[in-house]
Amino acid sequence: MNNFLTVKKEIKKTPVVESFPLKNQGVLVTELYNEKEMVRCREYEYCLQENLKNPYFKEIHILYQTTKNHDLKREHLYNRIYSISQANPKVKIYFIEKRLTFQGIFSHANSRIKNSVIVAAVADTYVESGIEKLNNLNMDNLFITLTLHTAKHHTHNPHLAPNCQGVYIFKTPIQADFFTNFVWSTWGSDNRIVAEIDRSQKYKIFNPALDIIFQEYHSSHIRHHQPRKIVPRPWKAIHPHLSTFEGIPNVFPWR
């Protein structure tokens, strides 16, 4: 009950997203599943609603993890996002049978979202500000990974951690002929994808998280990670910086 009250209190504090001139509208891609904890469902739904307000996204693709012949009508979170999709055609739901991998993200983007800017973001994040900086940016040969901001909903951990990202921005088609067959949004995955892209030498990697701000909303602290399922090394990280996109980014090994 205390968690529920906390969620409601924090929701009232969030400002309405202001509109801005649109160019090269992007597509948000995220993953959801049958979350059974109501407070966690509310966090996911809140982030979805906030991202829907942002005019940068022309579509939001939800890759929903389920199994064949499963009765989706009994899943609270699915019913909520389905209701949202019926009210807003920007939201599109696709079904997957296993945890989403980076390979799955790139495959979905290349096959279904042609010649577009893709913003792949974990489901408990939303844009707070700065995404309009992508409007005039040539995304060819760029791969952006963003460190998440936590201060708004996590007063105990207000700092940006360069080893932890939750948003990945690129343009289709992405040439993903490097190793990508590992689950995203799990321990080590963000550092492994940076290492793989850096090793491929096909994309410049940036982390302009100082002024393209995504807030993480995970006040419930509910996690379903299995500690032993850590994506193996090599790992690399990149310090957050401003969106000047000049010079050589500081990609460094992460131990």
C-alpha cells in the first residue's frame, strides 16, 4: 500500500511535455511482460503514458513477451496496454516468446521500421527533455547510448553511472553483424553492446545523457533478474557528456 501511495504522489509532480518542431520523428521500441506486481505495472504504464505525450515519437512498439495459447485476458498489464493501444494508434503491440535480445531489437527495427531513428528504451524510462536535439542530427554511422537519470524517483541514488545505460538510439538499417544474441536489460548487457559496437568500428558511440534526459522510474525496487545470468565480458562503458557530438568519445574498458 505504501508503494502505491508513493507512485500516485510522484506522478502528480511530473511536468507536461512541451511541444517542439518535429523532424525525423523516431520510433520508440520497448519490451513488456506479464508483470504481476501492481505497483510495478503502474510504473510501466506511467512511463508509457509519458512517452505518448512526447511528439518526437511517431510510433511506440511494445514487444510483449508471452507464450503460445496463453490467455492474455488474464494479464493485468497486457489489458492496460491493449486498452491504451485501442485509444491511441501510435501504440503497436508485437508478441515475442522469449526475453528480448539486442539481436531481436535490431531485427525488429530493420524489418518493420525502415529508414527511421529507433529509440530502444527499457520500459521503466521516459523522456524528460532534450530529445529534440536529435532533429537535425545525421544518425548515419552513429550509435547513441544514454545513461539514465534517477534523481526524480530515486533520491537515494541521484547520480549518473557511466557503466549503466538503458536507452539505445540508432538509425535503420543497422549493420548488426557483430555479436548481439544476448538478453538486453540485464546485468552486463549494456556494457557488452558498447564493447561489440566499439569493436566493429562501424559506428561512433556517444552518450549525451547530460542534456538528452531519460528518467528511470523504479521506485518499487522490484527486480526479477537472476544474479547468475550475467552477460559475459568483454564490457566497455562511456562517460555521459553534452550533445555536441564532436571529437572522439571516451569509450573505456569496464571491469
